[in-house]
Amino acid sequence: IEDMKRQVTSEGGDADDQAHLAFALGKALEDRAEYDEAFKYYRRGNGIRRIEHRHNSQVNVLEAVRQVRTLGGTFFEQRKGWGCQAPDPIFVVGLPRAGSTLVEQILASHSQVEGTSELQDVIVISRKLGEKTKQNPAGKYPEILAELTEEHYRELGESYLETTRIQRSNTPFFIDKMPNNFRHIGLIHLILPNSKIIDARRHPLGGCFSGYKQLFANGQTFTYGLEDIGKYYRDYVKLMDHWDEVLPGRVHRVQYEEMVADTETQIRALLEYCGLEFEEQCLRFYETERAVRTPSSEQVRQPIYKDSTEQWRNFEKHLGPLKEALGPEVRQRYSIDL
């Protein structure tokens, strides 16, 4: 650790090297319960990453507003029963570090379900529909969904099943664990109305800070600032509230803290929502051997432990900007004091 500290420069140096050093030091010092010093390095690592990985929170706000304006209850009612009727996909959505890999591992332990990975296929469909250009950088999506026919929705659903087939074997159901698909729940419902959608959610301070101290290989640029990640969580909750309102019962929510506190009850409810018979192996998900390609790969290979839900409290005095960015509605919902 001391050698790593000596390699940290006050200026200059390779940015990737310095970021990796900072995040690694943050974790090492956190493990030694030196929380203030650990936060200093987490903040440094995120600051370095933020220079080259810019995030514009206004883009997320605008995209969410467009979804809400376009995809209301009447819109879905007029298209009820459209799309491809296959029940194969189980979508797991939410923010990174919120328990989605745990949900995937539990479901993939069932004999009827196969875990795949974070598939890009829904995002690819949305981009093709959007047709963004220099003249129209905002694109046509989701407004273009109002112009599609019943046959078009069915073809899009069939296309999704075809392009994802390379990821699957012969199990009846498979998991698509792309977290950012929470932005496309309306599209998913329209093209695959019999699919299952699971929202893996975590307490905002626990989930957001876990993302803040994680050095992601790519993407997730909103995690490099406490204010950015707080605003992103706030926008995510607002959009999920919209889906709950216009598509009641469509999304099954798994609250990470409740899964940790009462694992068997939560797993039984999860399997019931998916229309799956209970299997004992789902309780022993950590024994299931399969490739896991997310930062939670080691955690899902061991039984659930309760300590992980409270780790953020060691850093709470540094989380003021995060609490402020979450906004009054989220703070009230989760009883967060400024």
C-alpha cells in the first residue's frame, strides 16, 4: 500500500494507471477501516475518470421525459396483445451494483432458465428505430413507436429472439441482464408482452456509493460523480414509477435489502412471478457453475451476507452531495436525512 501511495502523482502520469491506483488504494484502505483516507482515493479515482468520460445528466432527463410523454396508459391499451407472444426472455434491469447479478444467478440456478449476459439487442433495436442524424441528434425514438403497426411489433419481437439465439442453448427461458433496459421497458412490453421484467433495486445510498467506488471497465459514466449518480438514481426511480403506473403489475421488484434479510421468501416470490416451480437449487445459487462477467462475480459464488447492505454508513459524512442530488421525493421514500 505504501508503495502504491508513492506512485500516486500530484499531476501528470498515465491517467489509466493513476485511476487504477486510486481505486485499488480506496478498497485497500476501506478494508483496513481507514474510511476517510479511503474516500480520498475513491474521489481521486473518480475525478480522473471523469475528465475523459464525460456525463450529461440533462440527456437522461430529456430521454425519460420523452418516454413518459409518449408511452402512457392509453397508448398501451390501444396496442394490447400486440407483439411476439413468446414467453422466453426474462429481463433483469436496474442500476449497476444493485443486485441484478444476484437475481440472475438465482434464476440461472433453475433447471428451466439459462443465464446469458448483458445483451445489447434491445438497445440496438431502439437505436435503429431512433435513426439519429446530425440534423436530428435526438432521433425519432420513442415517438416513432406510435407509427408502428401490429405486424411491425411482432417482427421486432421475433427479431430479438433470433439475434439472441446465439447466446442460448435449449432451455425454455433465458435472462437478459442489461441494466440500462429500464429505459426501454415500454418497448420490451410492446414487442414481447409475455416476457418477464424484474427491477433489481437497492437503497439509494448503498447502491449509489457502491457504484461510485467501482471502477467499471467501460460505460456507466454517471458513476464518476456523487451528484451525477444521485441524479441518475432519481431519474431511474421516476421512470420506473411511470412504468408501474401505466403497466401495473408488469414489473416485479426485488429490493436487495429484503432479499438479504429474508432470502427464501424473496426467491419464492421471484420464481412465482416468473411462473416457475420452486427448486431447492435456487437457494444454493452460489453452487451454480457458470460464467459471470460483472463486478459481482465473486459475491454470487458465496452465500448472501448481511454486512454488504450497510457499508455505505462508514462514509456517510462524505455523502452530502449524493443525498442532495437524490431530491426530496427519493429522500422521503427512503427516510434519508440531509
